[in-house]
Amino acid sequence: AITLKAAATFPIGNIVSANRLSGSDNNFTSILNKEFNSITAENDMKMGAMFTGQNTYDFSRGDAIVAYAKANGFRVHGHALVWHASIPTWLKNFTGTDVEFEAQVKGYIKATVAHFALAKTTDGKSVVASWDVVNEAFTNEALAGPFYAKLGPDYVAKCFTWAKEANSEVKLFYNDYNLDSQTSKVKSVVDMVADFKKRAIPIDGIGSQMHVGYSYPDIATISTTLSPLVGTGLLIHFSELDMSVNRDLALTSFTAERSNAQKEKYKSIAVLYKTIPSAQRFGITFWGVRDNDSWLRGWPVVTEYEWPLLFDSNYGYKAAYTGFLEGL
Ligand code: XIL
């Protein structure tokens, strides 16, 4: 049978951890290798995982992921250099001056981007093709967080500039949620991109996380909010796609009705993605393989009654898979 990566005209990604890749779960790696050609570290390449102390970095798990990618022909999308929700404790409690804090962040971005520029494919390209430089800057928590407070309101531009200085080839993304539904946030991002262009601040792409629901936002809303993002001319990554089917937790089993709705919605998302000009299609990355791997089983509440992904908890292909494949 055909696979996702064979059917698609753009890369199809999923998330990994170094643990998972080195573990004994061959079902995981065989689906990953068969269906996908791009990987993102779910947590291992976040600042909270790699920035262990002042001017001190632990790249070991990221390196293991990159080595796996290189050996198996995957592209790696780096995620995420700066995110208010993944600050190492020592940095959160930093007692130095704002100038010293900024030097730490700058040093981290430069060291990390430079380090992950080293692994090359056999045709000489960087295995790590891209980075989410800043994640979720337009949330209340981010505006109240130390990056904003200590580096100043222009901190997003600063981070992009440092990343570019460390590797002029790697694609630089701004990544955020609700870009599938929230007009005001889409406007903030589009305005930021316009401002970057005016000031010659480097940016290559926008990541729309796409943590969607089976009914909300509907595909018309997703399409309407996508359009100004595409209008920037930048690469567009659906970077963390999953689909909640039971947000109100009214169900205790995955019904046929909900399964069918999910199938149709995944199909329309694939169809919608193809309306993006091909040169701007960076790819679609799913935030998990099996339903029981999904972060949505732990957030916003712990539940076993959520079925957001393309594979069931036994690695079985769901109707959602078939729908998405049909849309490709
Ligand atoms: C999540 C991971 O899936 C969880 O394992 C972790 O505990 C928290 O982060 N937006 C993002 C991702 O950009 O990094 C988040 O990933 C999900 C929401």
C-alpha cells in the first residue's frame, strides 16, 4: 500500500525522543521509517532539556536524534530555541543583570544552532534543516516571562538575528498555536513578519501548530486564518498537528460518528494544505504517532478518553489515517 510520505508532495513529519529511538519498540520505528520523512524532537531539543547551566549545554539527546535521522534519511526540524514554557530552572532563577541574562540567551542560541549545523547528509545538506527560533511569543505568559522582561519587547527579532549569525543556511521559523482560528493572533504574526522584512530581520517560515478539534475550528475558519499567513510568502509548516475529539470529556469510548468526523477533518486539512503554493509547503508534522502517546492525554487534564492521532494505541491504522492519505 502507498504511504503518507510517498503520497505527499511535501515532507510528512512526526515527533520523537532519543529514548524512544534507542528503545526496543520496533513498532514505533517501523511506522516512523515507513510513513514519515521529517522528525521533530518532542522535548529533547528544547532549551529546558539542553541548556544545563551558564555557558553549559547538553546536546547528547539531540545528537542521538540527529544521528538517527542521518542514518535513516529524515529531515530534522529543530524545536524550539526560545519558549516561555521550557526555561531551565537555573535560568528562570537567574540573579545576574539583564545584560548578563541576554548574554546567556544569545550564547545558547549561537552555540546550539552552530552545533546542530555540523551534521550533514551525504549530499552535503544540514540534517537539521530548520529551527523554531521563538515559540508562542504572543501569549500572556510569554509577555510576562523573562525573555520579554529582560531582553525587551524586541527579543523575538534579536533571537532570529543571533540564529542567522550562527548558521546562515538553516531555515528560521516563528511557531505558535491558534493560528488556525484566532484572527487577532494571526494579525500579530503577520505584522511582526512585515516589520522584520522592513528591518531586514531574517525569517523564513511560520509554524502553525494546528492543535485542532474535530469540529472546532471548522475548515472554513482554518482556511480563512491560513490565508494571511500564506500571504507573507514565507514557508508554512503545520508543525504540531493533532485533533482532539473529546475536549469536554463527554465520551468514554471513541464512537464511529466521532471517528468518521475525524477522518473527514484530517482529509480536509490535507486538501487545504495543498492549496498553499508548492514552494511555500514546508510540510505537515503530527504531534505523535499513537493516540496513547499524545500529550493531549495529559493536558489540559489527564485522561484516557482522547484519540487525536492517526494510529491507535496498538499501532493500528485509524480511519483518520485513511482520510488524511486520501486528502494528500
Ligand atoms: C509538549 C510535549 O508534547 C509534552 O511532552 C511536554 O510536557 C510539553 O510540551 N506546543 C508546543 C510543544 O510547541 O512543544 C508542546 O509539546 C505542545 C504545545
